[in-house]
Amino acid sequence: ASPLFWSQAIITEVYTLNTLFAGLLLLIAARLALPTEPRGEGSPRKMLVLFGLVLGLGLGNHLTLLAIAVPLALWVAASLGWSRVASVWPVLALVVGLSIYVYLPISASREPPVNWGNADTVGGIAWMLSGRVYQEHVFGVSSGAIGGRFRDWADLSFDQFNPIGIFFGLVGAASLRARQRRFLVASLASIAVVSVYSITFNTIDASVLAIPAFMVFSIWIGVGFYAVISSLSEWASQAKQTAQQAFLKLVTNRTVLALSIIGALAMPVSSVVLNHDDQNLRSDRRAFEYAKTVIDAVPDGSVVVSARETTAFSMWYMRYAEETDRDVAPIASPLLQFDWYWRNLNARFPDRFPADGPTDIALAVKRIVEHNDGRAGVYFTYLDVLLPGVDLEQITQLGPGPLYKARLRAAP
């Protein structure tokens, strides 16, 4: 019920699924490194195979899972030995999990409306697997901005757990240091790597990358809460022996039980109460209504240009899922720098997009406007005053912003 995790759990995104895989790997690793009962010779092998399979499937969702998996694998190896961890069966299970990537060329070959990267080609698969479109953001925060990003990350951490959660987490770290130092080192390494990656990833929504680190810290909170309750229970037991009174025994036992229940419920219940109104999207139809209004406002045969995910994705959904009978071409201008996107547009709308175009986004947009001059027209969901030779005229006001129609500037 922490606000960052909650915000991602109710939308179509990869980050909470990534956290599910991270949690599964933590559970499996704990069963391997901290067995709670005698196990047969085949038991570790089965769990290692399951670890490899879950890791492979998880990497098909988000590659940052490695920041959790590698320290956990080192922790398990310290307990079982590398000969078991890197044996043929876990590695084979990892390969089987990674085979989920075979779905990429299969799906891309079906000519989807937005064929991201043209993954039905070798070059397209390599482009997708390398994360080419995001590489410039990795460690892209300037040194002068690192301090501010770190402060934002600290504020974000307190927002997730509040001071009570932070306190129990630090107590948990101290308890792990005394009892399970290897796990403390592994989990601390995961938190550090994920946090540094999130802080230095140069996008406005980089905070969501920190969710697995917060999940690992929540385990520290659980350990800390257990340590505090155990200490209270021990104190109560000693008090019973000293007082030797039945009434005191009853009161102390019930007091510890009540404190345990209240403490266990305090953080999640308070998080639900404090965050519900902000996270409740039950009546939020702004994206749907905006995209529907834009589609209704432009004629068939036109092009609608968006520059932000909020408008581009909603326009794609409206055109290809809701208004399939409308002949409108919604495009995302930042993708015009990629050859695969040009080919995708040309294949789907050959009358509105030439076979290729310049990689400069402004020049690419200008070419689209020129190519469609005298036709249904090109419309923009944003104002771009730097387009060479193109003027944008506002034609209507739509929800979060106006809609503009492009006109070629007359030669002087």
C-alpha cells in the first residue's frame, strides 16, 4: 500500500511485475540459504531450477531484475557452493525462461499497429534487447544534479514507509547484521545498485525503478518488527518471573499480543488511509475522453502528431482498440528518429508517409506536413514553434490542451 508501488500496480506497466519476480527470487533464495527443515539431496536442485526459471521469465519483463538476482545468487552460492548454483540444470532452466523472448518476433510478424523496433528482424530484436531507445538515459544525470536527485530519493523513501517503517527497517538491518550477515550484505547490495540506477537514470519517472529496492527494505522492516516484538516478549517473560503474580502474567501477555497486532497493522492500514484518495483512479477517464475528443475532431485521412507518452499512447489505444473504423494516423514524433518507425508508418499508411525520412525529428515532421499538403491535414496535440517552414494554428481546446493544425508557411 506504499504510494509508489500502488500507483504502478493499477496501470499497465512493468514495474510491479518486476517486483513480483524479485519477491519470488528472494523467497526461493531464502529457502535455499536458510533451510527450515532437513532436506534431501534433490531438494536444492529443484529450488535452483525454479530460481533459474523465474529469473529467465523475469528478465523477459525487465532487465533490472539482475540487480536483485546476482546478489541473491552470491548469497546462495556462499551456502551451497558455486558447483551447484552454476550447474547444468539451473542454467538450462534460465535458458528456458529466457525463451519467452521468442514471442517478440512471433508477435511482430503479425503486423501489429505499433511494431516496436520491428522485432521480426535480427536488427530489430537486437535493438529491443539492448534497450537502445533508453541507453542515453542510463547514468545520464549530470554531476551538478546528483545532490538534488538524492534528496528526492530520500524524500521518496520516507513517503513509502514513514518514520515508523524507517525505524523498524534500521532495527531489522541491525538484527540481520548480528544473525544473518550474508543476507544483509546481499540485500544491501541490491538496494544500493537499484537506488543508484534510479537516481542516475535521467527521466522524470525514474523513481519507479526504485520499487524493488523498497520491496527489499520492507523485508528489513519485517525483521525489525519481529526483533522488537521478540524483545518485548522476552521482557514480559522476565517480568512474569520476577513479579510471580498471575494477574501480571495475564496483563503482560495480553499487552504484548495487543502491541504486536497494533504494530503489524499500523503501517499498512495507515498507508491505505493516507494514500487511497490519491491513488484511486476509479473515475479518472481523462485520457480516454481526451483521445476520443481528438479522434472526433479530425477528419478521416488525417495525421495526428503527439510528443508525449500521455497523449501518444492514449491516441494509439483510441485509434487501434476503440475507433478501429476511423482512418486517422496517430504518431509519436520522438520515434521519427528511428528507421523502423518510418517503415512501420509507411507500411500502414502509405498515402500519408513516404518510404523513408530524415532522422532529425523537426525535419521529419516538416516532411510529413509537406507530403500531406492539400489532403486531410496534419494536426498537433502540442505547440512547436521551432518547426522549419511550418505554422501551427489552434483550432480547438481539448481537455488538457489545445489542438493545432499545421500549415506550410508561404515563401517570402
